[in-house]
Amino acid sequence: MQSGSVTTPFGRRPMTLALVKAQFEVADIREGKSVDKWKVYRDACDARSLLGLRDRALAVLNALLSFYPETELSEDENLIVFPSNAQLIARANGIAGTTLRENLAVLVDAGLINRNDSPNGKRYVRRTKDGAVQTAYGFSLAPLLAKSDELALMAQQVTEDARRLKVIKERTTIARRDVRKLITAAIEDGAPGDWQMMESMYVAAVAKLRYAKLTADFEAILDEIALLREGVLNVLECHVFSTESDTNGDEIRQHIQNSNTESITELEPRSEKEQGETAMQNLSRQAETLKAFPIGLVMRACPEIASYGPGGEIRNWKDLMSAAVVVRSALGVSASAYQDACEAMGAENAAVAMAAILERAGHINSAGGYLRDLTSRTRRGEFSLGPMLMALLKANSGGAMRA
């Protein structure tokens, strides 16, 4: 194989370290390695967004591969093709000469082909008496063989990213539908809540979809809409729970009024006790349903806590909970108050609560007292982290836009 030595391009074309590196990679191809040239081409097509390739460049690559007589690119064969520009133009759908040269350079820069230029820059082959290739000058396809495994992984990554993006878009569509219809139902039924604020946040979140391009952009928007959905559901749940409690109270009072005197004397004290126990059980179950929010969304709403994390950053829930302990001590919150919060909210949500308190530390006189109040309200079913996070997210987003 004639790819073991490093060669420089003809004429004014510069030599770069990237070209040297590419030729070193070719020299390290595993002995006996071979691959189907069209499979490698399909992988390159799938991975074109990662490689920075245009459709014209892929058409030129297809044309170059068509000049290689074998189906398999093999380490022990000559992998240099030497078509003229006219031949390449004919097989690349008749593209212009300048476009051909531009895209050949693109393929070289992407590391998919190497130039193996002759002394005068012409492409040709010198054969032995029996017709075997002795020396060939043109374009080496060896980089495709060297990168075949890497290209396969890149193609797989692109496919997985596309699948993941499709799932995110589906979830976003469902979340948008849920929030839109839930807010409409709440307004039409006259449910208490700041629906105008939630409507504004919904419109702002949906407007971002117009400018989203990367998967991370769509993920961030999905997190924001999902948080808004959680907040809407929490408000509606509290409203429904309150309505049911009022209805149950009326039914109990009506039952007591319709009972005889002996039954009132015997059952009334026990009924009040049982009502209290039932209410506490219901509220305990409600507290148990508190869910942790996406870590990325929490960090966008409460960025201040990041500096308290390991190495000055928060990468996961473990980091956030570690940072919350440091913040708890820094803000003078007692260990018992934080433990109570963990028991009532769950460890993750207690950490989120500490992050939110830190974010508003300048407006809170006693962090410990404030956390105990949140804990008590959580146990009574009167507090949810969703609206608090939404308010902080809105405040920080507004600050970023003004900046």
C-alpha cells in the first residue's frame, strides 16, 4: 500500500499539521483491514452534519469512489484513484469546475481523502509490464478505510440524536397541549390563581421554539413548559382539594344535624377526631407526591448555588444536595430545620428549597425561619415548589434580557 509516507501537495496549496496527522493515521491502518466502500460512504452521508459536509461534497466523494474498481477498500490494495477533472465532473452530475475544486478541498479538510500529487500536479498511473499498478498519483481513499469505524460511530450518533430530538418534540407538543387546555379550563371555571402570569409564561416559552435549533435548546424549552404544567396542576390540585374538603365538611355537618340525640352524644367527638386524622393522612399523601424537578431547570432558576457545588459547579442531584448542606450552614439554618424539610419534602426538593432561599437571601430576614415555614406549609398541603421556581425562572430570565 502506498500510503505509508507523508507527501506534500503540489503548487500553492499549503501543507498543514492536520494533513500530516491524517497521513499518519493512514499509515497506522490495521493490517488486513477492509470495508465495503459504499457502507463507508453511507456512514459519511449520515454523519455529514458532524463532518461539515455539503451535498455537493458528498456527490464528489461518490464520484471518486466510483473510480475505484473494487467494492472493498482493503489495506493491502492500492487505494489511489486518478480521474481527470472532466471525468469527475461528468460523474458528479455535471457540477462546475470551480465547485469541483472547492469540494475536493472540503473532503481533504474533513479528512476523508488525501492528495497524492505527482511532481507536476497531474493525475496518472504508471504500471508494470504485467499491468499491475506501480505508482499512482491522484486522490487516496485510504483515509476512508482508516476512519471507517469512527464514521460508523458518528452516523450512529446522528441517528440517535435525531431519534432523541423527535421524542423531545413529541413530549413538547403534549406538554404544550396540556398547559394550553388546563389554563383555558381554569379560566373558564373561575379557578383561583394568577392565570394571566401563567399564560404569559406559556406564550414566552412557546415563542422560543421558533429560534430553537439544537437538541439542547428544545430540551430547555421542554423543561420550562413541563415546569409550567407542574405549576398549573399544583394550583388546580389545591383548588380541587379545597373544594372537596368544603363539600365533605358540609356533608358531615348535615349528617350530624340529621342524627338523633344519642348518636350525636356518642359520635360527635369521635367524628371530629377522625376528620382531623383523615385530613392529616390526606395531606401526608399529598406531601409524598412532591416530585423533583429537572436539574437543568433548577439551575436556571437558582444559579447562585452553583458556586457552592464541588469545584464550583452543579452537575447532578448529588452535587446539588451537597451544595445545599453548605448553603444551609452559610445561611445559619439549623441542622434540625433542614432535616425536617428533608422529611417533609424529600431530600431533592429540600435542596431545591435551599437553592431558592439562597436566590432570595437578600429579601429574607431569617433563612431558618423561612425554611421552617415552608416545611409546615408543605405538611399542610399549602406549598409547592413549582410556582416558586417559575417565579425565580421568570425573574432571572428577565434579568438576563435586560442585561
